[in-house]
Amino acid sequence: MEINVASDHAGVYFKSRVLQYLAEKKINAVDLGTNADASVDYPDYGMKVAKLVSEGKVEQGILVCGTGVGMSIVANKFSGVRAALCHNKETAEASRRHNDANILVLGSRVLDVELGLTIVETWLATPFEGGRHQRRLDKITEIEKTLKNAPEIPADTIE
Ligand code: RB5
């Protein structure tokens, strides 16, 4: 399993702690940036992970920005992406059990980093329940089929 991780400038430190945690757990993780000090735009980094997950090239992703809201909005534009902004263990668990979330989104300015790591641990350890929840996901897939929502990554995207 490979997890792709990205953040904007607000999430750089938080992301580094997530990557450190994944390395300690021997989980194969790829850092798609940013690692710059400068202010960047979260869509540029959110779309990198979301596109790979949408295309089935990567199974799961983790995105971090200040609140997690911007990254959630971006990621959920991509077909097949179910990005979950989680604030605690309960939302992390439910987002996997009920929603089969394939991208975890964290807000570095609203979460203590230790709680963030607990959320990551819970999210990765929790399986999808299927059953009635699969029926609901199938309805989301049907909605996606009626929409044109497969944005292209601009050629000049940085990093
Ligand atoms: C950056 O200042 C901030 O707007 C961003 O990290 C995020 O919170 C957006 O939703």
C-alpha cells in the first residue's frame, strides 16, 4: 500500500509529523509537497493527491491545510474521491466504516498534532463495512456519472 501526502504552507510541519508517523509504522508514503516556506495555494497540492486517487494510481491519500476545509473542497471535485475532513477518532472511524473515505483531510490550525496522529492511526486501521453503506456509495457514483468533474492538472503546477 502506498499513501500520498500533501499540504499547503499551513500544513508543512503537521505533514512532516504525519510522514514521520507513517515511516515509523513502515507504511510506504510519498510526499507531494509543499515543503516550501513560501505561501502556496492549497488547490495546487490537493489536486495532485486527488488526481492520483481518482485515477486509481494510489489507493489512499492524506491532505493537510490550515482548516482542512480547502483541501476537502478540492479533493471532492475529483470523481471517485471520497475525502473526509476529520476532527476526532469518531469521525475518522465513521468515515472509513460508512463512507469508505479514500482521502483523509486534517486541519493543522484546528487540531493538536498528537490528536492528528491518532486520527491517522484510526483512519488507517478501520475497514469499510459495506452492506447498506455500499448502496449509498453507489448512489454517489451515479451522481458523479452525470457530472463532468475530472479536472486536469495545469502543466505549470509547481513541484
Ligand atoms: C491558508 O492560509 C489557509 O487558507 C489554508 O491553509 C486552508 O485553511 C484553506 O482552507
